[in-house]
Amino acid sequence: MASNMDREMILADFQACTGIENIDEAITLLEQNNWDLVAAINGVIPQENGILQSEYGGETGQGPAYGPASHSSASASAPSSSAFRPVVPSRQIVERQPRMLDFRVEYRDRNVDVVLEDSCTVGEIKQILENELQIPVSKMLLKGWKTGDVEDSTVLKTLHLPKNNSLYVLTPDLPPPSSSHAGALQESLNQNFMLIVTHREVQREYSLNFSGSSTIQEVKRNVYDLTSIPVRHQLWEGWPPSATDDSMCLVAAGLTYPCHQLTVGRRSSPAPAREESEEQCTDVHMVSDSDGDDFEDAPEFGVDDGEMFGIASSALRKSPMMPENAENEGDALLQFTAEFSSRYGDCHPVYFIGSLEAAFQEAFYGKARDRKLLAIYLHHDESVLTNVFCSQMLCAESIVSYLSQNFITWAWDMTKEANRARFLTMCTRHFGSVVAQTIRTQKTDQFPLFLIIMGKRSSNEVLNVIQGNTTVDELMMRLMAAVEIFMAQQQEDIKDEDEREARENMKREQDEAYRLSLEADRAKREAHEREVAEQSRLEQMRKEQEEEREAIRLSLEQSLPPEPKEESTEPVSKLRIRTPSGEFLERRFLASSQLRVVFDFVASKGFPWDEFKLLSTFPRRDVTQLDPNKSLLEVKLFPQETLFLEAKE
């Protein structure tokens, strides 16, 4: 089998010769011919008088389709760096043999194997199935064609089918099988088998539980996870003779129920793999018998894989996209971005630098209007599709621009086993075991992968898994389809978020209004309490002042000399005093009494002389301004006088 680097060169040469631009179609045609370039070209462009020859001058059956440059002097003088070139048809005419196609057709609980030449029609397959299944052709729908439904008259060669194909039959017009039979079948599929697998090299035993519906292939893939022995390198002992196909269910494989012993080891020599490859390719009649020997013997002559095709080996050695066992995902992504730029140029998607969790936060957990889809690019250096996918599709300006506007792009390198295991662990944690198993079962030549992730309220949903065998237009269409689904969900999220924010704003406004109302009520209550307290204080002060004034009045009243009698022998002055209310106060005083006594009398009646002034009429004067120590006779308030009280300003 050709190495991955060989396959890239074969694929490029095949597309250049045939003009087939669809990478998926080109790879399918090459796989049908076991990557024999000349045979694949003859299958697409058959010659009228002969076949394409290698540049060694011999026919395909006589020499290798491609080989080391040192093996022939003719190759050294060839003007092209390609490992082959079309030449004039040879003198020997080789008739193209028809290809044999294998079909496994499933109908309910039966599998029918059909082998036909590619010159036959779909209707001939149905006629064979009619004899095997006892179902009329008119009642039969044959499904599983990769190109969709086909007519009975369609020639198989025009469908460009691989050698091995899987189809299934539907009979909607026929009644289903009896419920008892279906129940027994379902019961057998639900049986659990205990497989005790012994790893021969390390003498370790694993006890594995599988349902009856699991396939032998699933068992081998799980053993690969445990032993790190790839499926193609596993050498088994203990499978029953009836277990001839890895797609067979365990319940149909003839295992001992409920426990079965198996032994697995690593295939020590590539010879069995080569023999198996030769057995599978018996339908290709233009495979060189010496091409495998050339590859195996090349190291003996000091020639490595790169020199076999005229390429320096140093040019084939690339720095790893990502360090193995990198502790920090951000540092690993920095190296990935730098290496990607050095290989494919600066026009590439902007990869998010950080952990996968940080990419989730950036893409899914902002405001609904700012959210984006998450695109996870899974790189694999050993895939034949990687260079074409990166250079022609992932670095196309339209793809780069669209990813930048609508996606957060995160990348990981699956080439190294440690990095692959680390990503599968992250995948299981974030997306579940189903998605992790889907990625785990992808073959190397199906990489690179592009995962489109949409964040939801409770989980992250994988919208699409895009394999590397695609075109720019198909990639863009699938990205646009994912964005369309995302935008519909985003509009709902924006609507929900707006409604939630409106409710929260209304609640905040109501809370603020309630708070202001409480503060206003509290302010009113405090003002009322202050007012009541002030009134109480003033009332108390007024009472104290009245009590104090009453005490002073009583004291003054008691300190007044007795009023002299009218018949007193001493001179007496009779004073008549008018109050502001119009009342009159009358009293007799000795003419020798001091003016202070009159003031005390007026004060004892509630008119203190510091608040009121005492005025005389003729002449008008303020008596309170006179010396209070003078006698009434001296201030001319004798023998009688009328005075009036007036409040001071």
C-alpha cells in the first residue's frame, strides 16, 4: 500500500490527468484500484489501442506504475517531476477487464451477498434478490445508493461504485414479520456477552461487556483504546469460524454465551497485511507484481520515501503542528497557529488561543446578540486530504471571511496519539460519549474534520461533522446551513433575553419606586415626629416660662409694700394704669415710694417692665426710662396720674 505522502502525489497526478476536480470522487476511483495510478486512469480514460504506460517504457503488467528514481536512467532524464507520464499506446494491446463489484444486501434479518460485473444493471441485482428472498421485483425498493435512487436500467459502471457496497431492501407493500419472530430477534440482540480478552504481549486480561447488537468492529475498536494496537495491526485468536465479517453482530457470530475467551496481539510483519491487500485487489488486472517489493527494498539501497519520488527527505519532514503532551492548551494553539501559517500562508482562519472551555465562554455565554457558533478544526498530518483541504478550502478567502464573521474557530492536532486521547476526553466531557465515539471511529483518510457546535441552554449540540473530502462550495453551503439554524435559535434567545431584561427592568423600576415611596413615608413620619417633638418642647418651654413668670409675679406681689389707706396722714399718690387690653389697674402708693415699686406692681399683674413700657400722657414720656430709685413725688406722679402700658418692639 502507498504511504500517505505517496497518496498525495498520486491524487494530484490523477486529477491532473483525468480533469476530475471532485476530490471525493477521485479518491473513490483510486481506492477501487488499490491506489494503482495507471489502472485508475485506464478505468476513467480507457485507450482504444492500448493502455497507459509508466515512464519505464514497459507496460503496466511488466513494471511498476511508479518507483525510485535510482532504478531507471529513463526517469532521471524525464522533464517532469511526476512519477509517471502518459505515452503513446504500446504495441501490445491489453483489453480492459470488467470490474467485479461486491454487494451485501440487507433485508430484515437476512444478508445476501451478490457479485456482479460493473457492466450489469441495477435490475439484474433485483432479479438475483428475487430468487434469494422470494420477493417480486415490483414489490422491492433497493436503497443505499450514494447517488440517491436509481433506475433499474442504470448500468453499475456509470455510478462509479467502490468494490464493496452495502445496500438494503424495503418492502412497504408487504406485511411485517410476525411479532413472535421479531420479539425473539430483539431478545437475542439485547443479550449481553462477556468477552475475556487477553493481551498476548503484556499478559493482561480485560473483561468487556457488549450487547448482542454490537459488531465485531466495535469490539476491535474498543480493544484498540485499551491496548493501543490499531485495528489493522491486531492479530486475533478465538473468534468462531462463522465470524468472517467485522460488520457482523456478536449474536450472529457464534460466540459462546454468556462468556467467550479471545486473545489479541500485535501483527509482527506487514506481509499478512500485504497479502490481504492483494487478495482484496484481485479484480484489478493491471497491478504490478513488483511494486510492493520496490517499496520494501528501497531502504536497502539507502533511498528513503522522499528520494523515491525525487523529493529531498528534509522537505518531507515537517514540524509537528502541536507539541505532544502539551500542558497548556493556549501554548499548544500558539504553536499550531504559527506552524499553520508557515505551511499554508497568513490567509487562514483566526484560531482562538486558549482552552476549549474558554472558547465555549467566548462563543456561547455572552449576550444573545454577541453569541456565535463554535467551529472545531481537527487536523491530521497523516491524512492524504489534509494539504488539499487546508490550502484550497480552509484558506480560501471566502471561507476565512465567513468563519471570522460567524464563528469562533478552535483547532486541535489529532496526529499524535496523546493529543488524540486528550481531545477525545474533552469531547466526552463536553459533548457526550456518542460524539466522542463518532470521532474515534473516523479513519485517518477521513480527516481533517470540521465540527460545528451550537450552544444551547443546557448542553452543547454538534450540528455537523464535515469531513475533509469536500469542496469549497459544499463547505460554504454546510457552514451557511449551520448559521441559518443558529440564527433561528439566536432570534429566539434574543427575544427571550429582551423579555427577561424587560421584566427585570420593570421589577427594578417597581423596586425603586417602592424604595422611594418608603423613603418618602419615612421622611414624612420623621418630619411629623420632629414637629411633634418640637411642639412638645416649645409647650414645655412655654409652661416653664409661665411657671417662672408666675413665680416671679408672686414673688413681686408678695414683696410689694401694703397699699396705703385713703385717710393716711402721709402724702399718697393715686395711679390709674391702662393695659393694652383696655382694662385699668388702680392703686395708691406713698408719694415717697420709689418708682421701682410701681414697676414691680405692674410686673406682678403680668406686665414685666423689661417687656412693656409705661407711658404718661401729659406730657408724653416713657416712665420706664426714668431712674427707678427716685420717688413718685420726684418724677411728678403725684397726687394722681393716668398711665398706660405699651409693649416694647
